[in-house]
Amino acid sequence: MVDEEKVNQVVDSRNAQGAGRPARTAPSAGRRTGAPRSGPAPQPDAPGYELPLLLFAGFRSLIDRLHAELARQGHPDIRPAHGFALQAIGLPGSTASEIGRRLGVSKQAAGKTVDRLIALGYAERADDPADARRKLVRLTPHGLDALGRSAAIFDDLRASWADTLGGDRLRELEASLRTAVPPEAFRLDASSWLGS
């Protein structure tokens, strides 16, 4: 059964900033009844759905700013899915099957993405020097340039977040996320996961 109170709360809550929603306070670990309170009052807990939305919004804002800057620097046609595919191809090159596995898509879907990257000049097909029966997909100088520029832009974006949050807070946030996010979550199949 759908909870009518929670339908559309995701979109509307950021604008309303919790209007009409009772505040919940964070539990105070180890606090004894009657003990004087030291420091600021506990902040109210956000609803559970807000954490993934905030993480996604942060991801989306970084990726949108990355692509705006890439377009300004000569890569107007590259899309977020292309970035995942370029990473899946890697420096030594990969077969379409390997790219599909890394992206979590079929070999045919990977082939379509590769065809688009080739048409845009980011990748090329070449014979595998280790096995004449295999074709490798390799990055072109244009593809390598896009990856190199992306790395530099991400460094600038991180610096911008450090300016906004403070360097210590950003390092603490990164360390906390490293602790909370399991290593197996670092995968390139985000575009297939977000797709239908």
C-alpha cells in the first residue's frame, strides 16, 4: 500500500525545507538524564530518503559542471555514459565483451556505445596483437585528451567543494564515504543501473 503522505515528498521537500513535518532529533549517545548539555543542540534528523537524493544531487552537479567545462574545452559531444565507457575501454584497450561486462550491459549494447565513440573520434577498433582473431577497442588521442581534461576538471571541482565546505570537512566527508561505501560499489555500470 502506498503511503499518501509520502508521495511526491522527494521533489517538494527541498523547496519546503520540511514545512509541516515534525522534526526528529538525533539520538544523543551516552547522555545521562539530567546532565547539563554541552555544545550546540542536536540537529534534527533528515528523513531517510534525503541521503540518497543529496548524494545523487552532489554527483549530478559535479557531472553537469564537468560536461559544461568539457564542452568549453573542445568536447561538446561527450555524454556521461561515454565517460563510463571510456573508463571501461581503459588504456590498453578492451574487447566489446569486456566493455559490456564492465558496464553491466550486453555485448550488443556495448557495441552500440563503442560505435558512437568511434563516430565521435574517441575510440577506434584495432587488431589485438596478442590474438589475431580478436578486435580491440582502443582510445584515440581525442579520447585520451577527454579523459585527461576530465581528471583536471574533477580536481578543480573538488577544490571548489573544498572552498565551499572547508578542506577539513571535505576530507572528513570523503573518509566517511569510504568507510560507508563497500569496495564492490565502485563499478562502471552506473549508466545501465540508472537505465530501464
